[in-house]
Amino acid sequence: MPRGTVLTICGQLDCVTRTVTDYGPSKRKHPGRIVDMSRADFATICGDPERLGTCAVRVTVHGRIVPPETDTEGEE
């Protein structure tokens, strides 16, 4: 997902809504992973904060926040 995209990520326990701030997992190193998240978010949606790794999630894309300096709509 491009930076600025707003996602809701739901796991077994809960959901979090976050804005993409980096390029995420390396497709070369981790071809099956779709999002990286903080340990706190992982613990919130998937459980045990000490467990590192992966869990099944559902990702909903809400759109993109365009920073004002890059928004050229309406300019002539």
C-alpha cells in the first residue's frame, strides 16, 4: 500500500485503524506477509505481546490521505 493509505486491520481479538507510514514487509524476504505492525498493535489484535511472528488478519482499505503540499487538484 502507498504511504498515507488508511487501513483497518482486524485479527482474532480486535481491530486497529492506522495510516501506512512505510513500505511494509519485504516481498523478497516475506512473500506471504501483507502488513507490518507495531508490537502493541499485534498484541491488541492477535493476543500475546511476547509472541513474535504472524497471525491471520483482515485488512480494509479506507482510502488515502494526501498531504496538502502534494494535492494539486484545482491548480491551474
